[in-house]
Amino acid sequence: MLKHTALSPELGLAIEGLDVSQALPDELIAELRRLLHTHGLLLFRHQHLDDGQQARLARYFGRFSRQGPVQKTSSDITYVSNTRTDGTFGKGELLFHSDQCYYPYPMKAIMLYGVEVAQRGGHTLFTHTGRVLDRLRPATVDLLKSSQVRHQFHYGDVDYGQGVDAKVEKITVSHVHPAIVQHPWSDQRIVMISQATAADIVGLAQERSRAVIDEVNQALSDPAYVYEHHWAEGDLVIWDNLLLQHARPDFDPSERRTLRRCALAHELEPTAAP
């Protein structure tokens, strides 16, 4: 029987006693998928994985995303790093967001493996996009039920690192989603508003739109409900990109930090992704 313990009251499980460098049986893969989409995040500590072993594990949860200028020009394995020339997103603060929610079909999941971790800072924050609905004012939830939110992102606003930046087409991407949707892989309702990409509530006056977005973001980022993951070398974390949002506080750029990344596509992401 698979052993696990809760990481926080809100989200996440630490999976115990499982070596994910080895091929896994179908019934165990099915159970891990279920737990991922129920609890949002799975942590496997003290793992020893090379690129190929991590890629095999990632494929158990879906195919690799090729959506957008970064993924389109990337291999299956990429790095979030301030030490590698091919590293991306290596420095600075990242606000709460779900990756690629400015496309019709955001990524299903993201997997990171701790190769080189900062001794101070560099942790990752996670918040649950379904649980937040219980903390919002009823009037706000009622408004969101009938609202749409516009997400927008400009690929020129981010420093992708020395070895990647020149390959990234600096386009602006935008998509409108219902503010509250049914999570595709469970029966949970989730909110589709984030600090990083939510531009406006469609049809609301600018001031009212900003107030609603700010109210949701304040509830999402409330430290009382956020799980902070402080990385150790050998940590393998996979999370559901829609059920959870993630963020990163700023940290000392002299701290060395490298996480190996796999990005997994929503089943409905086009094979020839834009």
C-alpha cells in the first residue's frame, strides 16, 4: 500500500518509501495520478534521478507541452536555473500564477527536481485555487460564477536567461476563461484568477474589475493557507497546474539554484501547439 503524509491542511502529500527512478507498475501510476489531482501536489524526497529517469516519470502523467514560444523551442527537459547558460526564470520574484492560463488549455502539471538548491531563500509557494472559494465573500463568489476573466502575458517581460532569451519570440498572448471552472480531472470548482496574468474581469468597469481581482488574489496569497516548499537536493515535486498556483519570493542572486523541469500538456492542448 502506498504510504503518504499530508504536507499542509490545504494541499499536498509527501509520498514515502518510493524510488521513482525505477519503472512503475500501471496500478501505482493510476494511484499517483489520482492523488495528484485530488491533493494538488506530490513530493518525493531523497531521489536520485538523471534526465532520462525524470522524463520517464513525467510521461506517466501525460505528454510534454509544446505550447508557446518557450516550450516550442525547448527539449523535454529544461532548467529553472541561475547557474546554467540554458537556465530560465533563474532570478527574481514570481507572483502567484498557473502556467499558460493565457492559452485556451493551460498545462496539466509541472515537475521540478532539486539539482542545486539555495541555502537561504529560493523556496516555492503553493496555494489551492478551489479552497479559496470558501474564504471569499458570498457576494464575490456569486459575481465570479457569471463572470469571465481575461489573462494576458507578454513574452518580452521576462528574462529567460543567456542561452534561451534569443530563441523566444516576444509575442503577447491573451485568452478569456470563466472566472470559476470545473477542474478537468476532479469534481472540484476552481478559480481562474491570478496575480501574474489576470488583466480584467470582462464587462466590469476598470476600478470594479481591479477590486475583485485584488480581493481574490489577497485570499489566494494569504500566508495562513499557503504551503512553502523549502527545497533540498533530491526533492522531486509534481503539482497540478490548475488546482494549484505557485509563486517564488525574491532571493539573493548569489545563491546557486537549479531545478530540472518537465512541463506536461493538458490533454486538449493541440499537438501542433501555437
